[in-house]
Amino acid sequence: MKELVESMALALVDHPDEVTVTEKTDGQSVTVYLTVHPDDMGKVIGKQGRIAKAMRSVVNAAAVNQDKRVQLEIG
């Protein structure tokens, strides 16, 4: 999951060196934390959260194959 979120974020931002992705696993639940440069926050979230929602959908679809539940936190 971490690599998937990182690759999506790197495609969106202007400051790729500021992208950090960490992952915390708790049984079947995985929380992925995405941190970007403050100037890139709007690009990652998108208008009315559309890009963030799409990223969450892609991550959740990938998690279904692994029998996991994923939560994406953007900050």
C-alpha cells in the first residue's frame, strides 16, 4: 500500500522530495499516512476532496485483494 500511495502522490506534487509515506499495521487494518509540502496540499486533496477520495478508492480496491482494510490519512 505504501508504494501505491507514494507513486500516486509523486505524480501530483511539485515538491517530490517533501513526500513522505508511513504505514501502521494493526491486524487486518492498515493506516497509511501521507505528508506533503504545504504548497502541494491542495493538489493532493483536489477540489472538494475529489482527488483524495479517488486515491482512497484506489487504495481500498487494492486492499480487497489482500483481505485488508486501509485508511488513508493526508496531512
